[in-house]
Amino acid sequence: MSDWIQVGALVDAQPNAGMCAKVNGKHIAIFNFDLERWYAVQNTCPHDNRSVLSRGIIGDSAHEPKVVCPLHKNQFSLENGVSLEDKDWVLETYEIKIDDEIIYVKGL
Amino acid sequence: MKKKCVVVGNGMVGLKYVKELLEKDTEKEYEIIVYGEEVRPAYDRVQLTSFFNTLDPLDLEIESSSWYSDNGVTLKTSEKVIALDRSAKTLTTDQGTTSIYDTLILATGSYPFVPPIQGKDKQGVFVYRTIEDLQNIRSYSVTSKSAVVIGGGLLGLEAAKALIDLGMETHVIEFASRLMPNQIDDQGSKVLVEKIETLGARVHLNKASQSIEGKDSVEKIVFTDGTELMVDMIVVSAGIRPRDELAKQSGISIGERGGIIVDDTLKTNDPNVYAIGECALHNNFIYGLVAPGYQMATAAAATLLGEKASFEGADMSTKLKLMGVDVASIGASTLVDDPDVTTVEILNSYEGVYKKLIIDKESQTLRGAVFVGDASEYGQLLQYYKNDMQLPPSPIQLIVKGVEGDSEGAGVTALPDAAQICSCENISKGNIIDAVQDGATTVGTIKKCTKAGTGCGSCVSLIKDIMDHEIQKSGGVVDTALCEHFSYSRVALRDTMQQGSFSSFKEVITALGTGDGCEVCKTTVASILASYQNPTLLEQQNVQETNDYYLANIQKNGTYSIIPRIAGGEITAAMLGVLAEIGQEYDLYTKITGAQRIGLYGATVEQLPVIWERLIDAGFETGQAYAKSLRAVKSCVGQAWCRYGVGDSTQLAIDLENRYKGLRTPHKIKMGVSGCARECAEAQGKDFGIIATENGWNLYVCGNGGMKPQHAVLFAADIDRDLVLDYIDRIIMYYVRTADRLERTATWLNKLPGGLEHLKDVVIHDILGINGELEEEMKFSIDTFRCEWKESIENTKIRQRFKTFINSDVTDNDISFSEVRGQIQPAQ
């Protein structure tokens, strides 16, 4: 259940971008800052329940890393998945690591 | 043990009370319990109609459910209080629970009054008060063609606008001889009726409804004068009645015509029971606006905590936008035939504007005012009214726009510090100045620390004027920072970037900014780089919206649209066949777009490059419908076919589209070319509009449709084709240089110091001496145009982007469609 699951290779990742992996039927959004800091959250935006977050722009807001949904610009913390606009939404977050150029997630 | 304060009703005023009590009750004397009969927490009923924009109730939410629990407030939704026992101080709900209270706040609001019209219970008759009402109206409208709104007050007109937007043939029925009889006068109503009728609704005055007929559902409405209208649905908006039934059955005093009688401290005849908002009757008056309701909530909360506070009636002045038309009233706006007053009236039927000042002859102060069509002076005149300020010797200057355009900012300086600016939160000019002196430099900060502008929002521009003026007065500079990562404005950032040799966002933020960036600065920098360097955005990885990244517009279900360029709207039958074939093969939704092009909708990311490969093989190129750049140039068939045409509008449209395509601009740009003054291409509604004349072309600039339509203004008349291109080249590049991010040309021109005359000086007379540079910049853009889709398909690295999952080659199977009118549509 909580084993590390391999989702991709570092070579396929673009710096400062998002990508989506399908793990046990779930869509996981994976983001990185400069291929150094990595985050994994659910790919579905709770506002409309569409699987799109990995295509959002990432950045920071008051030093909190965030993703901005491409559909309606709702913003979420990548640290804990909490909405940055005082809405009731929280994204599921997952552990992520890079080991020997392979990307793994855990907690699904 | 804490005392129990129970609030019955969780509307805007009920919530305001809770907030006031939380803030004032520093000793935590009270436990707050709130009952609301609606399914969701209090929402912004003032903005109810905007629900139709997103259909998401959360967009109207004021505070989330967790806000209540976080603040220790017990909120019970979907639970209606049905009985009170005032001697035992208990209440009983429809869920069968009984609980005790020490203090009871009745904030039960009102219900829509439905006149006793025969047949009013038929299917298809609605009221307009809750989100559920709007949801029902929307679903019923799907099978309806025409609608009647009973009631021409402000809510009725809002409902009518919503029905027009839902595609209904819409009628407004008003019993009185004018619209909005409580706010405006006969002449104001005449102007308003004319405006509303041009928007597509029919207005019927002096009409009383007699019966609604039809088998089970509405089929027609019959009036007392014998006339009738065939209609599919009816929305009743004939005023409100206070919800006083709970008070009444427990023996609390009720007014003769309803309403819970309260004194100046908002107490009923039972000292433990208060009533606030639309259910309360104060001095024999029911206040149906949110601002007085908020004032009652504030006064009632203060009274409960032993402070000396009172509600002594409220001003009913109001400003709103009805069907896109500004309407406002101040004070005794409907006063007529009073020997003590005189008036100043301006009727501009040509532009649909009416303004009237009602002036006290002796004191030369304002007693009331009416605005229809343009209420830009409302804020200033309200201050004259509220502060009993003496009017200038010639008050007409207050409502006629001077040729020089006296700015509202000048009016701001004349206000006393005590002037109330935000009536919802009762914030004075002095409070705002204090906030600025304490360091506030944005409207957002002022909203946070004073709450000004957080209610109906109509005072926000006044707040900004006061703030800017105060900042400038103290020698400060108005904050124009792009975002928290860059202290530069867009214009300053662009100028600085052009001095350097930047080629990526990373380099720019490292040199000129801080942090990781955000959705604002990343997209702005990407657009600026593309506007003067023109490596296409393809090379700027991951700093752009998904639309620029996938070169397609994302749709609500995560699929994308494909819109190839069809310059000037001209397309051969053979090319049409290619689009038809692709649409059919991939089962895409096909539609003619608003820009004379054909859109194919519903493609997955995997399908995008495959389909574009086919399109490019067939001779299409990208239409940049996904970008902030030139969209399309609309044209009529012009001189070549039309018997009235005097210029070859199609040729010019194609030339313009090919000339400016691809250039990234601060916002999207649209153009139109008409072959004669009949203007079939609607060019004057575009950023650039060109209309053929007997002697050449007339060039109009800086118009736009969208949220706030504005006609383009004539820039040059009877000029030849080459000069048209020269002028547009220079204006566009000057716009790219000086506009703020996401600023359309219309707003840009409105804010440009010196306005149109300045633009002419720059572009025609070259007073800045930059025309050479502007032309060079444009030439560079034209020479370096590349079709982004062609490149993406040929470049294997870029092509790899078009995958839904990194760990699977299958597409997203969870995306589903339903079939509507023979085509796919995203499943709801």
C-alpha cells in the first residue's frame, strides 16, 4: 500500500513544469522547481473535478510553493494542498523522491 | 457558563451580525448558534445574478462552513426555526430539536411577494431570490423560448437581463407608469425603457396581470386590459414581504402591514429578542437594501454588549448596473411639485443619458438626484448630499463632463474627512486616509484593514482615488508592482528587459526579481520576450499558460480546441472539406467561432499534433486563437461582390491578418474591415476598424466588445492602404511598449495621458521621435513569423509534450462526452 511506486524517469521531466502520472487509476500531478524541489498532489482540481492541475503554472506566493489551476486560476499550496484563497478545498499530497534518475511517489 | 446568542437566519445581514459580535465580544461572553433554512451558508445575494456566469454556488459564498467552526460559531443549515417559547426562552426547529437562548436575533429576511394572480401555481412560474430559484429558472429555460418578468423594479430588471442572456424573448411587465418607480422619475424611466428595449426586452408599463393560463404549465398570461402574451415561463419580482411569521406566532409586535417592529437599538417589544435586516420594521419602514441591514447588524451587536449604539434610519441612495445600464438615485429622487426645490436636468437622448439634480432653493444643497445611462458622478454627488455641502454656483458643471474631463480625483479632495465613503461598512474618508498613513498602498490592503469596499463594492474606485491622492500628497509613488516577485510595472520591466540580453524567464527573474515567480510574472515576461525577440513561445519552457504550451485553448473538461487561421474569413470549399473530414474522423464538436473561423473542439492532447499534421499538410497554419495576440480580422465580401461596396475589404482584411499574426501583445487584438459605411464587419467594435470610403479608408482605433463594450474612435479619415498599415504598425508597437498587462487597447487609450490627441501626436507627428523604432520592431516581428504548429510537429522534442500521462501512452479515458444536437459536448 505505502510502497514507493515508480512513475517516470528524470530524463522525461522538464524543469519548472508539471506532468501527470496515472497510478492505481489515480491521476497524480508531479511538479518540480529547477529539477531540485519536487512535489506530488492529486491532478484533479476540486472546483470542477477535472483532471488538469499538472498543466497549471507553478510558482510561489509568500514563499509557499503553489500551482495555479489552468481552468479558473484557483491556487493551491504544493506543500500541503490547501487552497491559498480561503476556500474549503484541500488537495491530496503524496511523498515523492528521485532515486537513481527515477521518479517515485508514495502514499497512494 | 457562556450566554447563548441564537441568530435565526443565515443571510448576508445575519452573517454580518455574527461577524460584528465576534469582533466586539472580546471577553467571549457569548456562544453563537446560527440557524439557516437554506442548504448552504450565507451567500452574496446582491450578486445573485452572477451565478449564471459560472453556475458555481461557491463563487457567491461569503464565508466557508469551516470559517464558522474555526470561529467557534455553530451553524445549522437546512434547519428552520418553527416555534418560539419566549417565557421559557426556547426555540424549536423543523428537525424537532429544542434549544435554549439568552438572546435571540431574528434575521429572517424577506420572501418574494407573488400577487394573487389566478394560475400563479402553474409550472413555469418562478421567483428570484435563492440560488435554487436560479437553478430552476435555468433548467426550465432550456425548453422555453419566451419569458415574462412581472415587476419592473431593480430585481425584476436583473431577472430580465438574466433571461435575455439565457436566450429568452423577454418581456417586462410593470404595474406603475414607469420602471423602478421608487428610485427614478418619469423621464429617467423613458430613457431606461429605450435602453432596455435596444437590449432586446419589451417593456409594458401600466399593465396589471390577471391570470396565467395553460394546461399544467404556463402557456400565456392575460392582463386586466384584455391583452395577452403567449409565454413559456414567468418570473415574479413584485417586491418583498418581511418574514415575520415566527415573531408573529410568539406574540412579538408586528406592524399593520407586516414587519417586526423594532426601536433604534433594534430590540423588539421583548428585550431579549432583536430583529435586523429585511424582516425588521423601523419607523414604519422596511429596508430592502444590504447597507442599512449591515448598519442594523452593527448597532444590534453593539447594543447587546452594552455599548451605546443606535440605528436611526438609513439613506436609500443606490447605484447599480441594470442590464449594463448605470442607474442611480440619491435621496428624495422621486420628489416632484415641491415649491422649496428646483432642478437641473440633462437629457441626452442621443446617447441615452439622463441626469437630474433636485436642489433645495434656500440652502443650495442637494436633496436628491437621478442618473440613467451614466452615473459616474454618483459618488461625488452622494457626498454633497450626505454632508449637506453647499453646491457650486452653477451645479450643472457637476453633471456635465467638461471637455477637459474634470477627473473624479478633483472631487475627492473637496470632501471633508468625515464624509462616508463605504456605506455598507460605514467607513469615512478619514478612515481611509488613516489606513494609507499607516502604510496601506493597495486597495486590497485598505479592504483588509478597514473593510471598506467589501460589501456591495460600489465605492472601490472612490477608495482608489482617495488612496492615490493621499499617497501622492505625501510624496509617495502609487504602487504599480507587477506582483510580489517584481517591483517593476509591466512597462518598466519591458523597458529594462529590452536594455539587457535576456532570453528566458529564469534569467529575468534572477537578474530583476525574487523567488520562483508566479502565474502573473511568468506569463508577462514570456509575452514581453516574444513581443520583441520573437523566438516563439515554444522555446520558453513552462512559463506560460497551458494554452500557449499546448498551442490550443483548454476547454472546461481538459480537452482542447483547434482553430486554424482562416484569414479574413475567406476559405475555399476544398479547405472546408478538409476541416469537415477531420471533424468527422475524430468526432469533434464543430462550430463557427465569433471571429469568422471554424473551431474543432474536444481534442485530447494526444490528438493535437496528429490533427495539426493533417491540417498543415492541407495548407492550414495556426490561428493563434490560444494566444494574447492578433486573433482574426473580420470582413464583409466588399467591393468584389457587394453592390454597395466601395473598397476591397476582404483583400485588406487578409493582408492585415497576415501582417500582424503571431505578434504577442499585452492582450488579444481584434480587427475588422468593412467595404462601405454600412459596416457589416462591425469594425468599430474592434481594436482596429477600417472602413472603406469613396476616397480611401477611415481608420478607427481602440474599440472593444467584451465585458465593457466601447466604440473605436476615428483616428484618420480617407487615407490610403499604405498609410493604414503604417499607422497600425506604429500604434500596435506603441501599445506593446506602454500598456499594462492584460490591458485591452480601449482601456489603454482611456488611461493614456493626453488620450487620442497624444496618440495622434506620437503616431502621425512623431513628437517622441520613435516612429522609426516602432516600425523596425514591427518589421522584425513580421519577418520572423513562424507557424508554431508547423515547428512543433517537426520537432520531436516538442512533440513529446503532447501526452496525458508520463507513465502511459493511453489517453485520459475518464473524459466523457454526451451528445447534444447531434454533436459531442463535455459531460456535466
